[in-house]
Amino acid sequence: MENITVKDKEFEIYITSEKIQEAVRTLAARINEELKGENPLFISVLNGSFIFAADLLKKVSIDCGISFIKLASYQGTSSTGDVRTLVGLDEDIKDRTVVIVEDIVDTGNTIVNLVDQLNAMGPKQIKIATLLFKPDSYTKDITIDYKALEVPNDFLVGYGLDYDGLGRNHEHIYSLVSS
Ligand code: 5GP
Ligand code: MG
């Protein structure tokens, strides 16, 4: 398969669409089994997870809902640095099983912050589903319940993942060609 250029960088094929779909199917089957009767609310974290969330939800056959959020980053005024606030959640998640749907969990900073904010709203439980997981980079204690694929610490684009706002639209996942 041919390399692609995104903005000013060259990327090579890394995970084909077929492999992605197979991993998504396997993950959906686990969710169907383990969250049956829970009527979970899937919360897709935009922008990155939009394709994964759509493909995953097409394969989830139990009763469930879906909602979408964004995380707004602010330049911190104190030494805490980057603070990310949840925007757009209009559902009441009190006593509900929630499944966060992420494109990628890298260091885990984003997910830990998000889990803290959602926990403050009193859900029954929070599960985390991610398309990609970087085990060598992850530094947190929170369990990532549903990981479709584990990847090394390479920079990836495609299937929702961007490089500088570009490249989300590709059906395969690509990695940066080191020059
Ligand atoms: P964390 O907070 O877990 O360190 O990082 C999560 C965020 O970093 C992701 O939501 C994503 O925006 C970005 N990220 C981490 N690794 C990659 C990657 O390989 N490719 C792209 N495009 N974004 C990444
Ligand atoms: Mg993300």
C-alpha cells in the first residue's frame, strides 16, 4: 500500500482497515457480553474518536445510548499547567454505567482528567474503551477496560487521528516515516 503525505510529513501503512475492523468486532463482542442489561451510555470524545465510535456502536447490539463531548484545553494560570474541561455533556449520568470512547490512550493524562470529572457526576461505574493503547507510555493506575489494539510509541494518523488537523479521514492507520 502506498505511503501518504499529511501536511509536510510522510506516513506509511501501519494497521489496515481490515485489521481495525476485526479488532473493533472483538471488542464489541466483549462489551455485548459484559455490559448486557446495564444500558450503558457511551461517551465519545471528539474529535479523534468519531470513526471508532461509529464503527464500534454499529457492532454493539445491547440496549445503550451514545453522547459526544469535547475537552477544551486552557493555558493554566497556575503551575498545574494544562487543565482540560469537559464541554457538551447534556445527559444525566447519575447512577448510570458510562463507557468513555477514546481514539488513543498515550500517557493517560487526558483519560484520568476526564474520569475525575465524570466521577463527580455520580455515575454507577465508568468503563474505558480505546481504539489504541500505548503501554510503554502509559503512566497511570486506572484500568483501561477495553483496548482494541496496543501500539508502540510511534506517531500515528488516520481513522480519526490527526496530524495538525489533517489526516483523520483515512480508513487505515499510518505511522510517521522517520527521516
Ligand atoms: P494522553 O493524555 O493519554 O497522553 O494523550 C492522549 C491524546 O494525545 C490523544 O487523545 C491524542 O490527541 C494525542 N495522541 C497521542 N498519541 C498520538 C498519536 O500517535 N497520534 C495522534 N494523532 N495523536 C496522538
Ligand atoms: Mg483523543
